[in-house]
Amino acid sequence: MQFPTTPSRDNYDVVIIGGATSGSSIAWHLVNDKSFSGSVLVIERDPSLQFSATQASNNCMRQQFATKINVEIAQYAAEFVKNFGLEFGDDPCVPTPPIRDFGYLYLSDSKNFTEVLREDQKLQSSLGAGTQILSADEVKKDLDSASLNTKDEGCFNAMGMVNWMRMSAVKAGVDYINNEVIEIMTNGDKTEDIKLLSGDRISVKNVVNAAGTRAAQVAKMAGIKNLPIEARRRYTYIFSVDETIPQDLPLTIDPTGVHIRSYGPKDYLVGCPPIGPDIAVDVDDFSFAENAWEEKILPIITRRIPQFNTARITNAWMGHYEFNTFDHNAVIGPHSVMKNFYFCVGFSGHGSQQAPACGRAVAELIVHGAFKSLDLSTLSYSRIPEGRPLVERAVI
Ligand SMILES: Cc1cc2nc3c(=O)[nH]c(=O)nc-3n(C[C@H](O)[C@H](O)[C@H](O)COP(=O)(O)OP(=O)(O)OC[C@H]3O[C@@H](n4cnc5c(N)ncnc54)[C@H](O)[C@@H]3O)c2cc1C
């Protein structure tokens, strides 16, 4: 999408820094709130989103989380993705089908991890998710058990959703510009102005940090030090094979962290964390530092599914998680002191599916001063300075 570089006004009710999935969801939910009639500016330094986490996403959604709030967030994601197709019927941007619900299949190779899966399954089904535990006999090979949910879980067209939210927001009057925020001016407990790379200066009533892997950099501009978010490498490969397996492969998570799913009719998507230590990398470093395909992925996928020995890579990318080192969970809502500076950051690998609920939550806080639909206060910024982590252990 082409955007102008200059904003149409010199003051806005809401300025959103970052126009990928989080920023666009906030903008969309703002303009779709009947109580909101303010002005919105979304500033995106790279409208192609080429280097965003959003573009690198494997586009999966799941309800198999270990914290209640993440299951509830996932349930709104499924509802949102299914409903926008209905609401906007023949809009060419609307992806079909909304969710390819082949599910996630978590494999366990130990009694301990089976116990974790059982505990998580109890929580998930108490909230209405369809997770089932499969026994060692059902999963065979060297495994102890697995968990699977095929209700509203699988993959979806995450980029389709972003493009559609952006287009709808622009149609509804949101200004999107191709520019970069380089300075944030504060006055005591308020954010007052922002400065752009082009030299433009804008007065703001509310600012949202939706800057992905650059979230800590943007927070620092506002004097907020040590936001615990850093870029972490994640590899994805698409490969085709001579002989496919006869049914859709759920997003299957091997105990080593390698995860694989059906992609097209004759190809598969596989991803993994680094082989070496999972450490912070420069936000602009998109190099393949390791040969993850040969050294990590190939031995595992061919052991699990022998006919994958004909695998040929057709595409590959290395993207960055915007990893929250504090507790691997999103940070949503205002700063504890600077109340007009909001966060929508730190998704640690599940931000494509969390964008609908988290964007809605930030929009509600701005418009109503409170959560109206789903209370995300457990994800508030204040838990960081107060040292109250909400650890999500189901991180891939
Ligand atoms: C390999 C990989 C696979 C993944 N798979 C999944 C998955 O299957 N399911 C899932 O739910 N999630 C997945 N994720 C995570 C998900 O992609 C991210 O959590 C999500 O896209 C984060 O979106 P965002 O909008 O918050 O951040 P981003 O997509 O990073 O967007 C932030 C935007 O802010 C802009 N920006 C930054 N600083 C400035 C500035 N100063 N001025 C202007 N603009 C600025 C950037 O250009 C960028 O476009 C995956 C991530 C990776 C890397």
C-alpha cells in the first residue's frame, strides 16, 4: 500500500507508532467504536512491512495456551477472523476460508511434559476449547502423549487480515503515513509531541507504542528505560516433497521446538528457534546465522515422517520475535506514570493471533478509560516495575 509521508494535520487524538498487525488492529477498533469520533494517525517506517514480525509470521492460531487470558484472547481472534468475512462479504481482501482448522499437535516425549499438557488441557477445556489428550498408543513412535485441538485452531490468512484492517481503517478516515518517529517529547507525566524523520512535529493526546521489535527503542524516546523486549531469531522454511501424507498435517510441535504443518497441496511449512543460544539480535540483522535446515530440521522431520526425505526447500525466511524476556507475554495498556503513553507490544511469538483482542483492548482504554469486553489488566505494563510476571509457558 502507498502512503503519503506527511501527516494531514499537526495534532491528533491518537498517534500509533507501527502500522503492522497490532497498530492496524488498534486503528480498526478505534474507528469501529461508536463512541469514538477522534483523529487517528498511524506512522509506519516501512509500509511494505517487509521486515516486520507480522510479515514473518507462520500465520497460526491456537487455544492451547497455559494462561487463561491467552486462551480468551485466542477465542476472540477466532471470532474476529470468522466474522469479518461475514461482515464484509465480497471484499477481495477478505481471506477464505477464515481458519484452516487442522489444529496444533503438541508432542510429548516425557511423563513430566505429559503432566504439563494435561494441566493445560484442563484449563483450556474449562474455557470451552476442544483440546484432547492423545495416549502413547495413539501417537506411537517414541512419544508419551500429545495434545490436539481442531476447534478454531490451525492457520489463517494473517496478512490478509492486516491488509483488510488497514484498508478499512483508511476508508474510515485514519491517516497512515510512511515516516519514522525519531523523538518523543514529554512534560512530566504526559507525552506532548512527537518528531518525525521528515522533521514534522505533531502534538498528540495519546500515543501508542506498537513498534514490534523496536518497542524498547521507542519507549526509550519517551524516557521509559529497560522495556524488556528484544529481537530473537526464528527460522521458517517451506518445502515440497514427492509424496505427501494423506491428510492435513496439524501444526505439530516436536519436543525439540521444531514445528511443522501443511502449507499448500504438496508443501509444508517448518520452523524452529536457533540451534545455538536464543539471544537478542540486532533488529536489522536478518542473516541466516546457522544452517538450521540441515543441522536441526531435516533430521527431525525425516525421523518423524520418513517420506519427507525428498524434501526440497522452495522458500525460507528468518524473522524476529519481539520477545518479552520478563514473562513471554504481551504488554498492553498505559504506562504506570505517563498515562497517555500506551503499549501494545511484546507478543513473543503469538502476536498475529493476539492482534484482534489486544488492539480492541487498547482502543477501549483510549476511548472509555477501561476494558469493556475482555479485561487484559493482567497484561498491564505495571507488572514489570512491580516484578509480577505472568509467565506463559506454552511458547513455541
Ligand atoms: C518466524 C515467525 C513466526 C511467527 N508465527 C506466528 C504464528 O504462527 N502465530 C502468531 O500469532 N504469531 C506468530 N509470530 C509472531 C507475530 O508475527 C508477531 O507477534 C506480530 O506480528 C507482532 O506484530 P506487531 O504489529 O506488534 O509488530 P511488527 O509486525 O514487528 O510491527 C511493528 C511495526 O512498527 C514499525 N516501527 C517500528 N519502529 C517505528 C518507528 N520509530 N516509527 C515508525 N514505525 C516504526 C516497524 O516498521 C514495523 O512494521 C511469528 C513471528 C515470527 C518472527
